[in-house]
Amino acid sequence: MTTRRTLPWGPMARMTGRRALFAVPVLLVVTFGVFAVAAASPFDPVKAYAGTAGLTSSQANLDQLRANLGADQPLVARWWDWLTSALTGDLGDSSVMRQPVADVIVERLGWSTLLAATAFLLAILLGTALGVLAARRPGGWLDRCASSAAYTLEAAPAFWLGLLAIWFFALKLGVLPAGGLTDTDSDVITLGQVASHLVLPAAVLGVSQLPWFFLYVRQGVGDALEEDPVRGARARGTSERTVLFGHALRSGMLPMLTLVGSRVPELITGALLIETVFSWPGIAAATVQAALAVDFPLLAALTVLATAAVLAGNLLSDLLYGLADPRVGFDG
């Protein structure tokens, strides 16, 4: 009779609580850094907000606009006002988008999450499958071809892969749309259109992340196949499939779990580039416009969002590692 292993909810909750407490000063420093960098930049948020009308406006009107936007306050005062308002749920108004920051994020976050999650899942599944197959026969044709492709893709910029994919699949073959969320002649967002427009950006972003998962799994599974327990299982006549998936894969996947969290920053950066190349209506366009217009509230909110995603990714990888290897635990 086998006993069912219960999840260590208590240690997991304690680790999550410690990480949440650690995240507070990190987010404070990050948000203050955004305001400090924006304040030191040569861009004037008032002129960016006024646009062409600012060229003919009087200095008095510009000063009044600066006061309305709060851009005339000292750095610390601007940061503190934004922080105290954010704690009450008010993220302020975006000067470049002309709408509340919360509305900007709500409208775009879902599309960015869909793209990033699809690409990340593709990279993990495909990278794991190729890594296991390559480790099974090291030095074989699949191992050599996949390893060469992985090292090549590591050096390829995501935006270059995106442009190449548009040229080949959209312009040359004409089998997939080049960008956007829906067809140009459609005003209605349908599931079919979203799915077809998601294929290229998600595939390109996933392929840009795939090499690291493939190389980690290939190395981990390859090392596990050389361990004494695996050799003993083979000597006892255990089937190769059981040896590979029951013994080697579990041990070989442990290093890959730590990669999940460390790839989140690269995933966010790659998503910004891919969204720009494919005109995907996510956070990327808002981030670029906020940076160019020195939109303090929107920049701070987007930076907090990205930082929180990185911290959550690191927490997830540590939790997964602790579940996969009970020797590690959650109290370290």
C-alpha cells in the first residue's frame, strides 16, 4: 500500500511570506529609481504632453500646465505623492495616453500575458522534448543539429527573428498575418483571428527562449543517465523508456526548474520587442510612449509590474524546485 505525499503548504506559505516582505523594499527602490532617472532625463514631460501646441504656447501657459501635471514639484515629492496614491489604488493619470494608468494596464495586460504565457509554454515543452531526445543519444544527428541550432538562436536578436518570420511566412508564403490582433478589414475581435495573429509572435518569442531550456534539459538528463542508480536500473533489465522518463528525466529536470525564474526578465524584454515588431496591442507600445514622454505615473506602474513579475518568477522556480526535491526544502 502506497502513501500519498501531501504538499507542504506550511513551508511554502512561509517562503511566500518572506519573499513578499522582501519585495516591499525592492519595489520602493525600483519606483524611486524610475522617478530619479526620469527627472534626470533631458525630455520635458510638459512639452511632450502639449505636443505641437506647446510650440506656440506662452511660458505662463506651460508653467500652468506643469503645475497641473505636478511636474514642478521636487523629485521626492512627486515620488511620494504617487506612492501614497498608488497604495490606495489610484495609479494616477497617464499624460501620454490621456487616461487613467489603471485603465491603460487593464486594456493591454491581458494581451501581453497571453503572448508571453503561450511563448513560455512553447519554449518549455519543445525545449524539454528536444533536450530529452538529444540526451538519449549524445553525439547523434539530432543532438548535433539541435545543439547547433540552439547556439545559433542564442545569439540571434528577437526582433531580427521577428522580421525574418514576417518576411518568410507573411510576405513570401502568405500563410500567416504579419501583425496586429485582427484582420485589417475587421472591426470585431474573434477567437479565430486572435489565434491566427498569435501564431507568429508567440512562435518567435518561444523560439528565442527555447535554446536555454533545451541546453539545460539536455545537460541535466545526460548527466542523470550516467549516474549509478540509472546504471543499476538498466542492469536490472528496466525498460529504456522507464529509465529515461522514470529516473533520468526527474533528476535532469531539477536544474531546468531554476531556469524558469531567471528567464522571466529576458521573456519580458523579448515580449516588448516582439510586440513592437508585430504591432501586438500589449504593454510594449505603452512602455515606449511612456519612456519617450517621461510619463512618470505610467512608467512607475509598468516598472512595478515588470519587477513583480520577475520576483514572482523567481518564487515560482524555488517552489517548484522544493517540490521536486524535498531535500532542498522551503526554509533555506
